Amino acid sequence: MYDYLIVGAGLYGAVFAHEAAKAGKKCLVVEKRPHIAGNIYTEDVDSIHVHRYGAHIFHTSNEEVWNYVNQFARFNNYINSPVAVYHDELYNLPFNMNTFSKLWNIKTPAQAKAFIQS
Ligand SMILES: Cc1cc2nc3c(=O)[nH]c(=O)nc-3n(C[C@H](O)[C@H](O)[C@H](O)COP(=O)(O)OP(=O)(O)OC[C@H]3O[C@@H](n4cnc5c(N)ncnc54)[C@H](O)[C@@H]3O)c2cc1C
């Protein structure tokens, strides 16, 4: 009856089922949760997409992957720029020269390297 039985409707199962169906295969996807999308699932709460299993941000440097996902959804240009609060000061995350400069009062990558090694 089916060419493939796919367990889980997360990213992997969904992409596999989509591509297999396009190639003319018959797929049955089973999912134990009451929704699709696996860990990237979001639910609509007052028109806000709330990530039920923790925040997810899509990022890739692979043009083929970028073109692939864009056939399914329109992406906005959200830039993740978190900051950490430590002893009442704000620090950039992920760590960059601003962070190191504020933390250790240094100015150059060479000084940061030396500090980390010490
Ligand atoms: C908190 C958190 C934050 C993350 N942030 C990011 C991020 O910012 N960017 C990023 O690229 N990735 C992120 N990830 C990773 C990303 O979620 C996973 O790489 C991706 O969701 C994996 O997809 P998957 O289809 O392999 O698995 P899942 O999404 O886990 O899907 C598997 C599905 O299979 C179902 N399943 C399992 N066993 C059975 C069974 N026996 N019968 C039926 N169904 C079954 C599950 O219910 C689930 O729906 C994050 C992960 C977490 C947990």
C-alpha cells in the first residue's frame, strides 16, 4: 500500500515525505503528538507565534537550503542579537570583541587571545 512509513512529522519526516511524494512514492506519516512540525512547532497565541518547545531561529549559509525553504514560507529579516546581564552590565552574545573589551578592558583580538590562553 505504501512505499514508505515515516515515523514523526518533524522537519525530517515532513521533508522526506514531501520529496518522496514528489518523486511519485506513496507515504504514510505517523505522529504521536497532536500536531505536525516536531520541535519547531509554533502555536498561535493572540496572533503571536509561540514556540512551544523553545525558540527556533532558522539560519543557513547554504544557498541551496535557503532556496529550498523559501518555496514553503516567506522569511523576515529577524537578526538574533541577544545580550547577557552580568553584574548589572550588558554584554553582547555570542561573544565578540565588544564583549571581551567590556569584560577584560582590552582592544585587539591578539589581546583577547592572550587573555583566554592565560
Ligand atoms: C529548545 C530547542 C531549540 C532549538 N533551536 C534551534 C534553532 O534555533 N535553529 C535550528 O536550526 N535548530 C534548532 N533546534 C533543533 C531543531 O529543533 C531540530 O534540529 C529539528 O527540529 C529536528 O527535526 P527532526 O524532524 O529530526 O526531529 P523532531 O522535530 O524532534 O521531530 C520528530 C517527531 O517525531 C515524533 N515521534 C518520535 N517518536 C515517535 C514515534 N515512536 N511515533 C510517532 N511519532 C514519533 C515526535 O513527536 C516529533 O514530532 C532546537 C531544538 C530545541 C529542542
